[in-house]
Amino acid sequence: MSINGQAYIVGAYEHPTRKAPDKSLAQLHAEVAFGALADAGLSKDDIDGYFCGGDAPGTGPLSLVEYMNLKVRHADSTNVGGSSYILHVNHAAQAIAAGKCNIALITLAGRPRSESQQKGAPQRVDNPVQPDFPWEQPFGMTTLNAYAMCAMRHMHQFGTTPEQLAWVKVAASHHAQHNPNAMLRDVVTVEDVANSPVIADPLRRLDCCVISDGGGAVIVTRPEIARSLKRPLVKVRGAAEAIKHLAGGDVDLTYSGGARSGALAFEEAKLTPADIKYVSVYDSFTITVIIQLEDLGFCKKGEGGRFVADGNLISGVGKLPFNTDGGGLCNNHPNHRGGMTKIIEAVRQLRGEAHPAVQVANCDLAMAHGTGGLLGTRHGSASLILERE
Amino acid sequence: MSILSNTLPHHPEVQPFWSALEEGRFLIKGCRSCGRAHWYPRAHCPFCTSADTEWREASGRGTIYSYSIMRQAKPPYAIAYVTLEEGPTMMTNIVDSDLEAIRIGKPVEIAIRRQPDGDVLPMFKLA
Ligand SMILES: [Zn+2]
């Protein structure tokens, strides 16, 4: 069974807050949920499916379904880190196609800034029972150096340069200047990135995403309901996921699970990377973007550095506009999870509702892709291809 | 370095590794069925699922697959993936070495080091 054409995204909402000391986590989830409902022109009681990730407080979906007083007959709390929400659209489309629910709500929220996780290298909060724990945590592994080792290897193997990494940040900053909610709105140059302090070789401060509070939600439904609503039609053309890991010691840090999930999503959509007018791609770090763009087939493996250079990701300038909201590098990264905002900006682009300065002309096909967990150890990749109908 | 104090779960599946390390021996798991060595050690071979796995004393020699130096840490430290002579690649630290001399591809050798909290860890130094 294919989900191509079986589901539509009819509601999308990004919380404008970037620091929410006076709001509870559940409250943020409810605010983004109700924002997405208003966007779709639906009411709370229309929801019969609910999807959440590891940011949801409580046991899976239970506490939030109660908090929002929903009545659902289908739920899914698959947690693969920051890409969970892209995966959830895939799962929601499958559930809808199978008749298990009609209107699915997916939420993300978090308040790491208000919880004082403001330093750039939060210790991973892994569980000592995890089988990998004693083989990684004692060596001072953090999110930063796990991604940095991917960058170091990529540079060694393919000749990728710090300047090429910096171009990813430069492009994001060009977009963020037009987003009044973005945390970092100043346009930066390759030199600015090069002059920022090294955090974990070879990554510098400006190679890293922001830490922010906030969240977002999307609503997925079946074609008949989508057509009865007043919003532009954003159809799910293809979606896929893949988990990549250290494979018993057979380690290759130069690629991600996106190599598999991307190919499967394109196959389902009956499209190729050349068809895509806009891409939202998880930008936890600059290197994350380069590796994923290669894996998704926008360029060959190893050529990502050259591909992103010279403004090629800047809307109106380059060939592949990306993260026109400013992405995680400049806009926000609620709960250290960037997947939801990747979907939302893709929906804005397809609806023609992105900021006019970054709106891609005739944007009829877009992709949202994410990596959750750690690129340098184990992660869940999720790919989603959307079409404006 | 953010070493966790005495919290490493030494459950029976991997206790022989830690016991040997205390005695200065670096063991890895290999499979009698398919022959391959793997990392991290498991009861079942992750390649062929066989339960016929055995502890093997490793040479302690390898090369750096990748690394990063945490510049903001006090003092800075090097995390790395080292590819062992026996095949598997493992996460570790490069210690007792000039951090600026660390490069991908350089040979390293095992440096078993007791941490202030008492844990003994399989680290490496430039050969
Ligand atoms: Zn085997």
C-alpha cells in the first residue's frame, strides 16, 4: 500500500515564543495544537488521532491527550528524537489510509531555555540501561563532539572545508533576517563563522543551532476532508524512515539514514530530487545539512560542501532554497528537536505563505527531512515529500 | 571530562570485559560461527545472530577513524573513533598525547586508564 495521495496536511502552526518561562510544557503543546486547529478550520473534537514524540510529558500520549481533553481512537508516540514529527506524518498517513483515524494531530513543544539548558553542550540524558551507554558516555560524548566527528571524517575523506560548512549558516542567516520570530536575525558571513570560537573541532559556535523554547503542530487528514476545508491543499506524495547506527563496529560516519529514507520516499512519490523546488532539512549543525543533502540525492556523496557553497541554498540566489524560516541554525530548535519546524516551513512554501522575501516561485513540490538522535552514533531519519495540489 | 562516577552498568553480559580491563587486558568479542569480531561486546553476534561468541584478547593496536577535541572543556579532551586491528571501530578517548598532533589515520595503542571515580576505561594514545 502506498500513502501517495492518501493524506493531506491541512493545519500548521509554529509557536512564536522562543523563551517561555511562564508557560508549562503541556500548555505549549496545547497552544500549538489549538493554533494548528484554527489554521485548519477544525475544532478539538474533530481530532481522532494523536501523535507525539519524546518531548511529551507523561507516558507516551496519555497525559497530553487528557490535558487537551481529546477523544482519540489512534495514537503513536514513536520517538526517534528530533525527526519524530516527520516520521509521524508518515505514520498518520498510513493510519488514515488504513481507516484507523480521520484527523491526526501531531505536536512538539519544549522549554530548554527556561529550564536553563543554555550551554552549548548539554550532557546527553541517556539511560544507563541502554546497551550502548557504557561504551560512549564515559568518554565525554556530547551532541557536539558526536556531530563534530562526522564533520572531521567528511572533511578528511572528501576535502570538505570549514568555509563550505559556513555557507550553510550564511544561507540560513539570509533567510532568518526576514523572520521576526527568529532568535538570530543578523546576516552573517563566512568570515563571521570562521571567527567564532571552536566548540568541538572542526565545529565552531556558528556551525551550531540555537537552543530555544517553543513548538509546533500539524494536522493531517484524508483527501475528502482536506477538500472540504478552506486551506490550500498540501498532499503527502511520499514518506519513509530509516534507522542508522554503528552496526556492530562497522562504522561509517559519512552518511546518514537519509540515504535509505530519501530513496524510499522519492520512489513512493514517483519523483526525483530534481523535481523538488524547496527543501527543509534538519540543521542541528552545518555538517548535518551537507551530509543529508548528499544522502537525499541533491548532489553526489562527498560533493555536499561544494554544493552548498556560494549561496546555493539561499532563496532567490541558489538552485536549492532551504530552511527559509532560518531553520535551527537561526530561527528556533524547540526542545532540541527540529523536525516539526521543517514540516511547517515546507507547508508555508507550498501554500505560498512564506515571507515574500524568501518565498520560492511556483513552489509545487517540497521536501522535509530530518535526523533524530545523533548523526555520529544512532539516529532515525525521516523523509517527507509534499505537493501543492 | 564528564566522567560519570561509578555508574557503569557491569551486568553479566559484559562483566568479563571490565574484569579483564582491571587486570590490564583489553578484550573484544568475536564470533566462532562467522569469525567476525564486533564492538561493543554482545552475547549474540550482531552479524550472524549466533550465541557462540567468545572473548578474545585484542592487540590494542588501531588507527584513528575520526576525532574531535572539546575545546571548551577544562581541560580540553579528545574523543575519537578508533578502528581496531581486529576490524571493529569503537568510541574512545585519545589520552597521554599531544592533542594538536592527533590526525585521522594515525596509529594508536591501548591506554587503559583508571578514572578519578574508580572506573577503568579503554582509552588510546598515539603510537
Ligand atoms: Zn557471527
